Amino acid sequence: MTTPAKRTTVYLDPDLHKALRLKAIAVSRSLSDLINEAARELLKKDRYKYKLIRELTSTPGIQVSKSKKQSTE
């Protein structure tokens, strides 16, 4: 059984929306598919960093500050 998709609102520049819509038509995919793929590729680039953050935030007794400003105070 697959996990149901989460619904969200994304505000795109009109030119970007038009280009994505045309690309989706050209490759016979949905706009959501293209946006999901782009987001996965973006996150893949920093997967080590995100894995480390997940590990740190799930370790009992370790608190990770939410912003750089808080961590310098």
C-alpha cells in the first residue's frame, strides 16, 4: 500500500508555472510529478547533511537550535 500524497500550496512565478506545465505535457507527466522529482533531486544533494540533522534531533539529550542566530547567543 502506498502512502497517500500530502497536499500543499506552492506559489510559482507565472513564467515558471507555464514552463513546467508545458514540460509536463511534453513528457506526459503531471505537474506534481515534476515538482516532486525536482524536490527529491534538490534534497539528494544534501542527503548527508539531512541524515546527520535527523540523527542529532532524534538523540535523547541533544538539542539542535532552530536558527543560526540562536546558536551564536
